[in-house]
Amino acid sequence: MVTFGLSPRAGRLYTMSMSTPRHRNLLLLAAALLGAACGKDSTGPQPRLALSPASRMLSIRDDSSLVSADSAVVAISGADASTAPWVATHTDSATWVTLGTSAGTGPGVVRWTRNAAGLYPGTYVDTITVTLRTADGATVRLVDTLEVRSAPSQFITVRRAWRPGERDSLIAAIVLRRAWNFPLVGDISDLAPAALAAWDSTTDVIVNPLWRPAAAPFGQLAALYDATFSAVGMDLWIVFDAYPDSAGIQRDSLTWKMILWYKPAEETWKGYAVAATTANTWNPYRTIKTTEFDAAAGKSGQASGEARFSTGTYWEGNNGGYRLTFNGGYGAFSVIGSGPFLGGDVAFGLMSADLKNNNMPRILGTDPPATQLWTANWTNINAQKIRCYFTPLTPPVGFHSCTGAAYADIVAAAQARRVAALAAQRRPVR
């Protein structure tokens, strides 16, 4: 048998005998290559079920919009393509994803939203599954990836040594001006001499030079941050006999972990963030809901607020995150000699905490802005641990009974479920 080919050199036909094994192998290879080329041009069968795209990925900064929407097209082939029903599910553990579409009929769109609130910076993966409710039960999956990037906080702390004479002058100013008259906890200015003596350095709160606003900021900076300000931490336990019963004493308590900030240049301007918890530290962020903190009588939840008493303006926290990453280094307890926690015990140490997207609408007054939105990172700020046990409770060994005004003030507010209202009422003592 003879076949014809094209001479590579002359471009003309030539004959080749199939009787030669070498020639036969070359022809078989050519036929295989021709078949492969034809296969590439042909259109194969369409998949029974498909999603387009097959994967999604979003990368956001943790101070930008925390809620985003996405979707994928559902494609179905076959004789029942227009009538085949389907359902959509996703990984149960991926609580940051909410499906907006859980079912459909025929070609359609599956939709979902992502909510990154409370997520650590990192990469999160969810699987969205679409399944036909037909005899074949075809299934297709989409991998959704969310990357949360840590944005620099707007405000950070810089720890430094005391300047010559600074510690003594600050003690005198705090005691004279009652600068430590804070929302919620009251006037603890008399603790300043012992506290500042125990702290070998101090912290300045400054605007972070690495911070840049997100692409679409929700609010504006409060005027509080037009200059450096100061912050202190407080780990406060108030144990009291709020609800005695016939069986005897039923103990009740408030356990608060707080960051308190104030502007030395204007002692009437104060702020706070608080979590009602027995945990020493916590991660991830806990959501700030001041109204829920009030409804729980200050025994659970998180709150934040800021008051400028000179003008009667008060901002109150609603959403945003609060976490405490360090709470330690405390020295020995000593007895408190005056103030709302008179007779209780105090020790001095350090705290590190973060506020993320702290959103505080204005509740009272007219000072701008109408809403504050900011982030802060406090590292190793000076802190106080206070333990107050009120009669008729017997304090644990090593602690003493409190006889100060905190019982009549804070506890009464807790029982009235108006704890945060104290923030708008505290005024420096003159």
C-alpha cells in the first residue's frame, strides 16, 4: 500500500511505502496528532451544574466597611434545565457568611454577604455548596475567601520616663482639679499620689503617624484628639449584697475591665470603655452595645462613652470592638484612704487594650462631631486593680471592707439599670 506526503524540502508530493516499520510509525503519530487537534476544536458536553465564578476572594482593612455582598451565577444543563430546583448551603462554622439566596429553580444567582466584625486580621475560607434537588443530585462548590488586613490604629501610646518634676506636678494637678473624676467610677483623684509613685514611667497617647483614613470613613475625629491626652486602666470588682434572701446572703457583684481617658488641658472632658467580665484578658474583640450593658445592670456586655461636662455633651458607644490583651504586673494591695472606694484595696500595674471602629453617636449636647468613629491601641498603660467588698459581706483574707460612696452610687445605678447614665452626670468636684 502506498500513501502520499508533502516533501518538506521541495513542497511536492512524494510516495511512502507502508511496508517499512519506521514509515508506519510516523504515519500513526501524524494521525494521532491530527485527531488531538480536531478534539480541541470540538465542543464537549456542558456540565450538569456549574457556578460562575468558581471562587471568590475579598481583601479588606479592618477599619473599612465590614459588610460586603457577593454573588455567583448558577448554570444548569439538561432537558430540565429551566425547571430543576436547587438549594444553597455553606459551612456552618463560617459565621461571618450569611446566605441571601438559599434556593432557586432553573438558572439563577446565589447571593451572600460577609460580615467581618469581630474577626481577627487573617484569612478566612468558606465553602458555598449548590445542590440540584433532582434524581442525579448534582453538586457544585464555590470557595469564598476573606482576607482581613490589620489597619494601623489612629491613636497609639508611647511609653516614656517621667520628666524632671513632672510626676509631682501631675499629682498636684490631678488632686487639685479632681482630674480623675471619671464616668461610671466617680472621683478617684485621691488615688493619684500612690498610683503615680508606683508607676516608674508614663504614657502619651498620640495620633499614629502610620494611620491613614479608610477609603470611606464613617465619621470624623472628635475634638478631644486635637492634642495629646492621657489614659489609665482599671480592673474593678465591686462585691455587694444587692439581693439578700431568706436563705442568707446572696452575693452580687460588678466586675469591670476599663480604659479611662481624659484631656489634661480640659479636665471636664472624659471617656471610658468597659467590659463586664471576670476574664483577665480576652480575644477576639467584644462588641460594644451600651444599651445592652445598661439593660444587664452593668453585669454583662460592653459599653463606651465620652462626656464633656463643661458643655453638657455626651457621646455613647454603639458598635465597634473592645479587647484587653494584657492585664498584669501588679504590685501588692494597699488600703484606699479616701474616695468612692474608701476602705477597699488597690494595686498598681499595666494594661494593653484596643478599640476598633468605636462608634459613638452624640446623645446629649451640641459639640461636634455628631458621631465619633475611631480606633486606638493602648500598650502598657498604667492601671489600677481595685477590690471593694461591702458589708454585710466578709472580705476574703487579705482584703478589707469598703465604706465609700460607690455602694450608694454605682450599685444603685446598676439596680436601676442606668449604669451608663452616670457617664453623663459625673462632674468634677470643686
